[in-house]
Amino acid sequence: MDENENKLLEHAADGIQEYDNPLPGWLLAILYASIVFSVVYVGFYALAFAPDSYDAELRQEEIADRAVLQAYFNANPLVPPSTENLLAEAVDVDVLSKGAGRFAKTCASCHGEAAQGLIGPNLVDNQWLHGGKVTQIFNTVVKGVPAKGMPPWGRAIPPEEIAAVVSYIRSLQGSHPDNPKPGEGEVVEPEPMPQGR
Amino acid sequence: MTTELETVRYDDKIARMFFGATIAWAAVAMIVGVTIAALLFLPNLNLAPYLTFGRLRPLHTNAAIFAFCGNLIFAGTYHSIQRLLKTRLYSDVISRVHFWGWQLLIVAGAFALVFGHTQGKEYAELPWILDIVIAFLWVLFAVNVFGTIAIRRERHLYVAIWFYIATIVAVAILHIGNSIVVPYSWLDSYPAYSGVKDALMQWWYGHNAVAFFLTTPFLGLMYYYLPKAADRPVFSYKLSILHFWSLVFVYIWAGPHHLHYTALPEWASTLGMLFSLILWMPSWGGMVNGLFTLRGAWEKVREEPVLKFFVVGVTYYGMSTFEGPMLAIKSVNAVSHYTDWTIGHVHAGTLGWNSFMAFAILYWVVPRLWHTPLFSKSLATVHFWIATVGLILYQVSMWVAGITQAMMWRAFEPDGRLTYPDFIETVVTLVPMYWVRLLGGSLFLTGMCLALYNLHRTIGAAPKGYEADEEVQAPALESKSATVPGATTAPNTYDHALYRVQQAISHGIHRVLERHIVVFTVLVALAVAVGSLVEAVPMFVDDSNVKTIASVKPYTPLEVVGRDIYLREGCYNCHSQMVRPFRHETERYGEYSKAGEFVYDHPFQWGSKRTGPDLHRVGGKYPHLWHVRHMDDPPSTTPGSIMPAFPHLLTDDYSVDDITAKLEAFRTLGVPYGDNDVAGAEASMKTQAEQIAVEIALQRGPKDLASKEVAALIAYLQRLGTDIQWRPVERPASLATVAPAKEAAQAGDEASKKEDAPTGAANPAGGE
């Protein structure tokens, strides 16, 4: 770059000189554009949105979402598993390993790694607080017992996995883990498995 | 006209002291940085209670900002201002008190943070008593700088000095504005503001700490050292004027972009976003002036590590001041906020801009101040390349981690479930990126070690007598009232006055302003004040900005103590308390957070990063025992958790003695505790803690927790977000509505606020 193209200011600061170059056009253009955009945005915002629009937007989204979900469930109705399904799967090795995986990940922190009971109740004995039939257990997992700190897992875990966990729990009936939590609730004899056991 | 020359002896010793401290603290800040990069995802490395991520992360940020960058600012300012004004520093005594005071402050601050004395507000964590020390030392700095300006031999103030003045004025305003507190002990206090107001003030401060501690002083340094090192004239004086004033005026408005989609009123958020966008070009003005100054010097860049560091430093300034406005756009921020993207952005600025500028200046100035050539230019070049690779690894890993996690948070299944309902799933996915970040940071630190060695050897080779202050000859300050050449009338007549006005204006109006230091400083203060007042005043005078909620009550004494433990352990460094009004957040956490819920939160604890999940609706979500086990050993409740263990909470007694002082402090701030509340505080704590302990024992937990800190912390956590009643959003169909059996009595039908974990996404395994 030829220095003669740039006019130097006559003054120097500790030997540092300064050119008197004009402002780059593109820089000014973007600066002005950002200011114009801001004015337009404020105008648009003031006219098009009501106060509390975060709330309004969220509620609108929820309504739209509900319609989409309704359509989805119309096409794919939810079918809860039957007692027979749940019991049959309690001897299916593939299902049980899937159930065991989910149990370890989600349930063990409160019910203990061997379902012996910890924060939550013992799941291997024959006493139940919310019903001991497999469909009842399924229901309890789906809806949770929020008052006692058990979340409604139906909102988070796919139905097949909940069914697999219930089958897994059924398969643990009568096992003898270390340090079992004393039984709570009414005594319910487990429903018989298809092939005995 | 007299051209008599006077002898000026620069105080180079103080510059050597501050530059030396800069090098030392840079190494410390980066060592702590790499350490916490490991502590973040390797929980077993945390050594509770003192050396945990939550306590060391503030140590890292404070060391990097105030120790490393702070010392460099003082060093560069003191070194350059004497030469720009052709005078010795105003006071050697003030300089020395300033130096030693600042170093002691840093050491005291480090101890305070490690021992858990924190104000709980990012980059403003230091205890109130140290805040006073900071203010005092800052005044000394100001006296020294303005005193030097007053005894200058150059009428004209060079652009670097404009930036130093802006720094001094704005940091003083920000520091005082955000540090108003009511103390309850020598080290601890509660901030005057609460909730939304505290958040606004904090990010007004936090964002402008970036502006006026990490940007304007560094631009000032750039304007001195870059043209010096390149031996080229500055590209454009006009651009200096434009970007200086626009930067100073616009920056201060941008703070609320840290609070998009929170309980902050939307008008403030909008202002924050728009001024951030406008800020783009004012910021780039500095980059353009820096890079274009190197025109004609690119040959030297190939040879000179100093210029290499300048080029990448200034380029990274441009990069991060583009990224900043982009992240300030609400819809972009909706994705980036609370993720590692923010961390990546910050480090683009601090590593890319601040550190590279620091290295450039150090490699240039140390040989000059110690009168010896740099020990090894090639080692400096190696440092440059290692640091650049480390920086890129850091940034890219954080981009990938941030965007990955944001996408996982918001992913839904077709049946309305969150794809990743367990928060921990979104955490463990990032671990490979945390390794890459650790590698990048380690490379950067390796480069720092090379610099340490290189500069140490350079200083060691200083010749005898290097301590002598540099002497120069400079003419005395020309008289302000220049006389008309060849005049016959007295200098105080209108003729002369008219002549002076013509002369002044012929060089542009800004040239006049640069000579009137008081006017200049007042204008800077006004420029900073406008944005501050427009955003803060309505927040404090217009109650509609924070709609009160009748059911929101002050914390109980035990909850107050628990909250102080939450602050002490630095939980806010990884957990937010702000559910944003997004479907994926209300599904995951529960009803979004309302402004009125935080009116008793001194300080607010909304956080800025979710390494763990949001906690605002955690109250009632888990049984007490879950929390006990989680604090004692996080993976026991959350397999894969990267949270450090806090076993001391189960063994240490919570503090009882200072509860009266705490409640009185809150009363001073207007929290409506009655006389009975204060008088009965101890009894109330005991009752509440015993009740919690009994419930834990009933759940088969440890039996002796009634006096332990964990009981107080649980009291606080179980209170969080429960002051309002809310229900999960209804689904059109779910297993819960079509499930088979009716026979089981379900406790889940309760509509009370006790309906915890209502979103269902809640997972004990998500409590990381």
C-alpha cells in the first residue's frame, strides 16, 4: 500500500502516527442497517405482540401440540398390555434383559439394585402398597406416586419399556436379596406364571 | 514559542512489577482453568469441601479476569501513559500501594473463595470487604492516571488514553452499582437487590465487565503496542473516534441478552438484543483499525511472533464480537443459553483476544523493559502455534457440546415424550467433548509454560543497570492560550480568542474535546449512564415489571441457612433456577418460572450454565433421602453422574449462631420477617430440621441428621419452586388415561402442589 494515498495527521503520540482515512463504507452501512432494523423491530414488536407474549406463545404452542398429539394417537391408539402379556414376558429372556437395563438405570436408585427396597418399597416380597397384580404394577409405574416421590413414568418412558420393567419385577418375585426392606402394604400372592416357576 | 527541552524519567520499575505479576497470575489462572476443566467431568478428582468445581470455578474466573488481565491493564496503562504524555507517573507511592494492594487482594480473594465466602454472583463473588478494597485501589489507579494526565507534556490525548479513561469511569460505576449489600458478618452479606432486579444489575455488571475490563482497556493497549510493534501508523483516526464513542455508549445496554426468556420483562430483553446487534460494527471498528494498521507490515508478521499474536488476537476479537451479537438474538439464545456454547464464546474472547494480546504485549515489552533481546524468538513462535491449536480445539469442542446438548434437551418423540427425559443422558454424551476441551486447554497452558520459561530466561539475561529508569527529553506543555503570530495586541483580547477557536476547530471538534479532559470524562460517564438508567430505573420504580404473587413467602430460617450452603458450595456454577417458557422445559421441569417467585432471593440464583439440570422446580420432586444419598455419593442415585460428592454436608453441623444477624440483614432489605420470626428463629430451625431428620430415618436413611448441614440444604431444595400451585400440561392421550386397571388407588390424582415430578420427564436419574 502506498503511503501517499493516506493522509497522515500532523501529530504523533510517542512516535505513533495516525492516518486520517475515511470510515470503511461497508462498516457504516452495516451500522446504519442495524439501527434501522432495531427501529423497525421495536415497531413491529410493539404492534404485533401483547405484553406477556412469552406466556401467550407458550400456551399457543401447547394447544397446537395437543392437536398434533391427538391426531397421532388417533392413528396409533395406545393399547395397555394385558395380564397375559406381562406374565408371558416375565419368562422371555430378551424382554427381561431389556427390563433389567431400564430398572438399573431408572428404578434402582430408589428401590435398590436388587429391588430389595431403599427409599422406595421392597419389590421382591409379596406385600404391595398400590396393588400387586401385574397390571396394577404397570399402572403404578405409569402414574407414579408423586406424593411419595415416585414420578409418573408414563410421561417419560415408552410403554414397551414400562411393560418390560413390570415383567422383570414380576420375575424377581420371591428372590432373596441382601438387606431387604421390611414389607409394607397388603399381602398379595403373585399371579402364576405361564410355565409355573 | 519556547522549545526548551525538559528531562523526563519514566517509572519503569512499576511497569516491570505489574508485567511480572501478569505473567505469574496468567500461569495461575490457566492452571486453575485446566484443573476445573478436569474436575467438571471427572468428579472423583474433586476434593470436598474446599477444592470442588463449585468453589474453584469462581477462583478461575476471578484469577483470569482480575489477577491476570487486571495486572496487564495496570502494567500496560502505567507503561504507555507515561510515554504518551511524556511525563513520569503522578505518584510513585500510589503506584506501589496500588501494586501491593492488588496482589494482596488477589491472594485474600482466593482464600475467601476456597473457604466458601462468596456473594454468589458471577465475577462478583468476592466478599463485600474485599469489594471495598477493590474500590479503594481503583480510586488509587484513577488518581494516578488522572494525576499523570494533569502533569502531561502533550496537550493531545491519544486514542489509547480515551479507552483507559472509559475503563476507569465505567468499571467504577459498575463495581459500585452491583456491590451494594447488607453485611451479616465480616465476610458475608446479602445483596440489596433481589430476584429480577438483582439479575438485571448482575448482568448489567457482568456483561460490562467484559466490555470495560476485557475490551476497552485491551483496545487501549492495542492502540499503543500494535502500531509500536508493527512500526506502522494507525489506520484511521476517524474510525477511532466513531468506534470509541459508539462502543462506550452502546455496550452498556446489552446486558439483558444474558437473560432472554427468563423472568426478566421482555422489553428489557428486547433492548438488550437490539443494542447487541448495533454493537457489532462499533466492535469491529476496533478490529478494522487493528488489522488495517498492519497493512504494509504483513512481511513482518511472517517473522515476528509478536505480530502473529496480535493478528490472531485482533481477529479473535472480531470473531467473538460477531458471535456475541449473534448469540444475543433471542431465537439463537433460546438454543445456546445454558449450554457449553456460552463457555466456548467466552473463551474465544478471553483466550483468543485477551490472552493473545497479553502474549503479544509481553513478548514485545519484556525485552524493552529489561533491556535485552527475547531469549528465543522460535520458542515464542512454537508457543503461538500450540496456543492457536489449543484455542481452536477448545472452541470447536464447546460448539459441538453446546449445540448437541441443546438439541437433545428439546427433542420430542411423536407420542409427546421427551426423547431424552433423563438429564444425565444429555450430560454423558458430552464427555468426549470435555476431553477435547481439556486437551485444548492443556495445550494452551503448555504454551503458557513456554512463555514463562522464555520470559524468565529473558529477564534473567537482563544487563547490569537495567533498573535505571528510561530518560527522555521532551518540551514542556505548550501554552493553552497560543497567541496570534505577529500580534500586536495583548493575548487576552477577542482577536486572540477568535484565532484560537479557529485553530481548534480547523482540526475537528474532537481534537478540541481531547484537550479538555474533564469534559471528556464527563461525556464518557454520561454515555455509560444513559443505557444504565434507561434499563434500571423502570425496573425499580414500575412495579408491573415484577408482579407480586401473594403465596410467595420468605424463606424459613432453616431454608435461609440451606440457601447459604447452596451459595457456599457454588451450586449455581452448574445448576440454573430458571425454567424458561419453552415446551421442552415445562415438560422436563414443570411450570416456567415467574418474576414474582424470586422477590426474596438475595441474591438471585438463576445461573448461566446447566451442567446439571435446572433446580427451580426441584422442590418436592424427590424424597429427602434421595437428596441425602445424592449429596453423599451422586452416582448412587444418578448412575453416570459427574457431580462432585459433598459428604461433609452429612457430618458438619449447620450454623445456628448467625441466624439472627442474617434475618436482621434481610429485614433491612425489606424482607417481612416479624420480631417473632427473629426471636423464634433457632427454635424454628430445630423443629424443621428434626422433622426432616425423622422423615429421612423413616425412609431408612441415616438417623442423626437433625443438626447437619444436609438437613438445612434439603429444607431449601424442597422449598424451591413450591410457592405457587401448578399442574403439568395435560396430554390428549397417554398411558395414564388409558391404562387398564381402575382398582389401584392412585395417589397421583392429588392436585395439590405436592404433586411433584409432575412433568413425568422427571427421573430420579435426572437429578444430576
